[in-house]
Amino acid sequence: QVQLVESGGGLVQAGGSLRLSCAASGSIVRIIAMGWYRQAPGKQREWVASIVSDSITNYSDSVKGRFIISRDNAKNTIYLQMNSLKPEDTAVYYCWGSDKTDDYWGQGTQVTVSS
């Protein structure tokens, strides 16, 4: 069993910053990759960023150069530092984890960016 719990969502003005956290618990030794997805109203869920090990990171084109994904192994937590936020970033953000067989999802946290 793996549980993922997000936190840090909220309301921020355009151009501002916000940091999301995702704490993992349970059989976390199975997890080989983690990341973030988001879903805006009327749109499909889209991949945002992922991290493997301590240094391998990837980003979608829409957030590249603005967002940073990182991990703290001692706390079993990953983060998404979001800078230069735009109204188009408004969505529910979901934490994601994967082992060799299964995908795991958090409950989601709302991020709203006002213009």
C-alpha cells in the first residue's frame, strides 16, 4: 500500500509563487518515479513534471523554466516550486507515484491564479 497526500495549494496572484508538497507513506520502497499532474475545468489531466532518483527531472513545455520539482528523501516528500504563475496554471494538482507495476495518486490540491 502506498499513500500520497498533497498540500500547499491556494490562491495566488499572477506572477507570484507557490510550493506544493506531496508526502508518501506505506510501501514506499516500491516507488521508482514520482511527479505532478494537473487538471483544469473542461480539460484532460496533463502531466506537469516528474523526478527519478535524486537528479533526473523532466518538465512539460508549458511549465519548463518556471517550475522546479525536487525531493527530500529524509521526509519521503516531493515538492513542486511554481514561479511566475499564470492564470492558465489554475487547476487541481495531483501527486503521482509509480513502481514497476502500479500507479498511485494523491487526492489533489486546488491552485488558483488570479490576474
